[in-house]
Amino acid sequence: MNTQIKIPPTIIAADNLAKAECAPRAKVFCQLHEVTSPTVTTEAAAHYLNRRPQTLRLHSCNDNGPVRPLRINGRLAWPVADLKRVLGVA
């Protein structure tokens, strides 16, 4: 005898919601050629350069990275024009 237990759809939906809430939230960045602001955050610059944000912070401290950030009130702002130049994006 083959008996299967039917699970109500509301329980399945609640289970999927719980799994989605536990998953780490990934930041979504638009493509570099679509960026309209003159600068981006360290996290965005790291995404475009395929590096970790801490690597860019280290480059900033040592002044030896491919892009030199602007320091605005103690925060790093990475020029989009320089990122596009380094990556060859028109």
C-alpha cells in the first residue's frame, strides 16, 4: 500500500520563506557602464574589480592600487571614471 502525506501549500510557502530569510543577503550592483554617480563605495569598487573590499582598503592605505580613492569625510569614494579606465569599459 502506497500512502503519501499531502502537505498544505501554506506550510511549504512558510518553509521556503524561512529558508530565504536565513540565506545571507547578497548586494546587487548594476553594471559598471550603467553607473551614473561620479564615485562608488568600496564594496561596489571591489565588486567591479573582482577583489575583496579589504584588499581595496589596503591599497588605499599603501597608495599602491590600480585606482586611487578620494577621501570624503574619512570615507573612501572610488572614482567611476578610473574604474572604467582600469577595466577598459567605455
